[in-house]
Amino acid sequence: MTDPIQKNALTASIADGVLRLKGDFTVWTLHDLPAGADETSGIDLSEVYHLDTAGAWYLLGRESAGARIEGLSGGQAGFVDMVRNARPEPDPEAPALKSWRALLERTGRRVVEALGYARELAEYQGRFLAAVGRAIRHPRDFRFTSLVYHCQETGMRAVPIVALMSFLIGVVLAFQGSMQLQRFGAEIFVIDLIAVSVLRELGILLTAIIVAGRTASALTASIGSMKMNEEVDAMRTLGLDPDMVLILPRVLALIITLPILGLISNLFGLFGGALMSWIELGISPSMFKYRLLADISVDHVIVGLSKAPVFAMIIGVIGCHAGMKVGKDAESLGAQTSTAVVAAIFAVIVADALFSIFFAEIGL
Amino acid sequence: MTENVIEVRGLRNQFGRHVVHDQLDLDIRRGEILGVVGGSGTGKSVLLRTIVGLNRPAAGTVRVFGQDLKTLSGFAREAIERRWGVMFQNGALFSSLSVRENVEVPLQAIPGLSPESRKALAELKVSMAGLPWLANEKYPSDLSGGMKKRAGLARALALDPEIVFLDEPTAGLDPIGADAFDHLIVELRDALNLSVFMVTHDLDTLHACCDRIAVLAEKRVLTTGTMADMLKVDHPWVHEYFHGPRARAATTTERGKE
């Protein structure tokens, strides 16, 4: 090797149970020790020019195993003493639990963590509602500009993606539905299929999933980076309530815009379905409109859109909570952002399932 | 006090039209602790970054161990880089690794070093930097500012370097912590025969550890010398710096100690 660090390579020889070292005994040459070096009863260092902490560490390890250390120069001996004094003292390790007990403990911790998460989400829900109450009592504390800004960010800017996605879903439903229904000669029912599935379930659910991906991550990132920078703490010391300044406008903006996005999604879904029915089955748009108005109850739209504010609340609360949980390092910001998206999408789907049961029970 | 480990000659640094350094000369001798002071924006950190090669100078040469850094490449440069350690202002620890793993990173460059030895050496360095055993398994986000600096120092010292660069080592530490850090640096210098390049604003640190002080002003090193020399310089900024109320407090406490 032409490494200039190894100015003097280490040569080691073992004679009469004594390890004789010559050259530089450093971290770079530590592995040059010959086999059997660890079994010698003494180490002679009189020809070692340069000794570093790694070398001293090796010597100390051998010394405590009973080997004699000889031939250190005065400076080197002082150096070895310095390293000796600096050697870390391991703390006694906690006794390891038996495997099944460790498993039990881990499971217990996970369960408590999960319950704690649910409790915290409930807390943030409560904080949001308290902030709403406060905004009603003291309208001057409410940040209207911020609300408008977030409506634009979460609502307006999501319109193109939501519209495109719903249009495509309508197209797919019409196409797949017509293929199946044609076999029974019941093509006309494709209109019912599209209308019920889009209006009742898919329109709002897919919108909520897109918004959960888009906005929950944005909420976590924006609040989280402020948290990381201690801006949230600064806000508290300045007498600003983060609930009012950060959480209320963001969640409220979601609650306002998600039903509107859901409505847009419904319209584009129906439009896509109508277009595909026309192309594939020759059902004219006027026929589509006629059957839609005659056969499909407005209840479906109500059922669909009534879920929107609840989904919005779920997404907003999960996003804001994750943002507030960000620590001081960038890594926790990334981790919390992805957790927020996954949790928000999961929670939206669970809530949708619960809604289905609920509406089935009350017969809507 | 003979050999110069670092020689900076005719250095010029500029960002766009803003010239930070012009015709800057600076020497660091083997085994000394050099304190670099200067007002905010005089390019102390830029100088440090230039010497360690993070910043390309517009003109001038930086010679480390007698070799011009600009002409070196690849293996030779890496070899030089292993002979110095840098402690950044906030430790610049890798946040995904624990303190011990952070210190192990430079040790991974050594061929043939077993993982157990690497672990033990890293633990030794952590302890030498004055951190408790418990800190080994902690992550940077769990550490206080002072502990981060110590962990950064432990990583800088991992390969027993000959030169250590410290960027504001005592900034943001409480006086007791700063004092302990000063002692640590002197102790390590004495034990490991380090040369230390220290950017600092802390007058107590300058008093307590630095053998020589270099003052950056007017885009160059205005003057270098011991603390006693500094007190005699009659450049207005230098005078203000070393004779201001804070400086007087630092000198009197230092005299009281001796």
C-alpha cells in the first residue's frame, strides 16, 4: 500500500512468549499483528515509534489479561495512562427478560402505544372543536386570510386531479359494467350502476383518499417544519394559540372544501360514465339524463356528501396531530409525514365502512 | 514549535462580486492551538471550509503537511483527509446513526479492523470526549447541544488525526460546559500532540487554550500572536475586541485563576 499514513509499517515477531513490535502501532496497523499474538505473556514496545489510542487500547486490553508491557518511552507511558483513565465504564446491563416475557412486554407496549395514539387523536379533535368554539365566541381571533389560503391550497389546487380521476373512474365503471350487463341484455341498467356507485361511494371515497395523500402530508410537513424550528413554541410564548393559528384554519378549510371536491368528483364521474355509455352502448346523453333523474333517488347524493365533512375532519386531525408530533430532527419529519398519510387513508376507509353499516341500518 | 502543518498563501475567496478573503496568509504549527477570531461575516468559517477543501478558493494555495491540496486527487487526498478531523458547529452528526455508530463511520475505512474492535475503539473515543457510557446508544436528536459537540469531537478524533478543526466549539454552551470543553481540548492536544484550528468568539476559550490567535479583518489575517501580543495591537477593531468589557472580565478571571 502506498498510503502515506503508514509511514512505518508494523513488524511483529514472537520469541520466548514475548511479542516484539517494531514500527508504528496504530489503528492502521492493529490488524497486522501475527496469529498467536494474543497468547503471548509479554509485549516489548521499545522499537515502536508511534503509538495511538487504538494501540494503547490494545495494550490495556492485554495488560488486564495479565501480559507484561515493556519498553514504553516516557511519553508513551503517559499516553497509555491517559487512555487508561479515559476508558469507558460500561453501565450494568438490565437483566434480559425471558423470550416469552419479552414478547409479552413488547405486545403490551404496542397496545398501550396504539391506545395512546387513539387518545391523542381524540385530544386533537377536542382541541379543534374548542378552537371552533373560541372562534365563534371571539370572531376577532379567527384568521380569515389563513382560512382562504388553505381553502385554495387544499381545495382549488386539488380540483384538476380529482376531476380527472373521477372522470376515469366513471369511464371504467361504464366500460366494465356494460360488458357484464350486455350478457343479460340489461345494458340500460349501466346508468343505475354508475350513478349509485359514484354518487354513494366512489366519488367521495376516492376524493378523500386523494386529499388524504395530498393534504395530510402537506399538513404534517408544514406544521412539522415549524415544530422542528421551534416556531410553534415561539408562537406560544407570543400569546398565540397554535390551535387557533395552525389547526383551526387548516382543518376548517378541509371541512369546507372536501364536500365541494366530492360534488365535482360526482359530476365528472357521471360525465365520464355517460360518455362511455354513449360510445360503448349507444345510450344517448338525453336518455342517460332521463333515467338518472327518474330512477336514482337523491338520497344517494345525500348519503355520499354527508360523509365528506367527517372524512375531512379525520384527514385534518390526523395530519395536524402528526405535524405536532415531529421532533427536532428531519428524520422524524419524514417518518411522521408517511405515517400521517397511511393513517389518514386507513382511517378514511374504516370510516367509510362504518358509514355503510350505519346507512344500511337506518335504511337510507 | 517548528514545523508548519498548514500553510495558507495568497488565498482569495469570493462569492459573486463579494470578496471574502484577499491575499490571506496563515500558518498553523504542529502541536499548537490556534484561535481564529473576527467579526461576523469576516469569513472565519469560510476559511475553515477552504482549508478542509469544502470550498474552492478563487486563488492562492493551501498546503497541508507540505502538500498542495489543489494538486492532490483521489487516494492521496483521502489519505490527507484521514489525518485531520473536523468538528462542525452543531456536531453535524448523522441523525440516523447512534453516537457510537457515528464515531464508527471513519473507523470503517480501516481494512481488517474487526467489528468488535471498532465498537470498542468508538466507545473509547466517546469516553475520551467526555461523554457518559449511556450516550453511546443515543441518537443525535436525544442529545443536548453540548453533548452533540462532544460527540462531534469524538467522531473528529476517531482516527487519531494530527490536525483538528473546531468550528465554534464552545458557542451555545453554558460557562461550566464551555470550561470543561476548553480543558478537554488542551488535554487532548497534550496527549495526542494535536494541532488545533479553532474558530471561536469565546474570549474565555481564547484565554484558556489558545497558544496563538489570528485575527481576521479587512479580508486577510490582520495579525497573529499570543494573547499578550493581541492586547498591544492598536488596530481599532482588535483593540475593541480585546479591551471591551467582556474581554476585561475574561482577563481578570483568568488572572484570578492563576
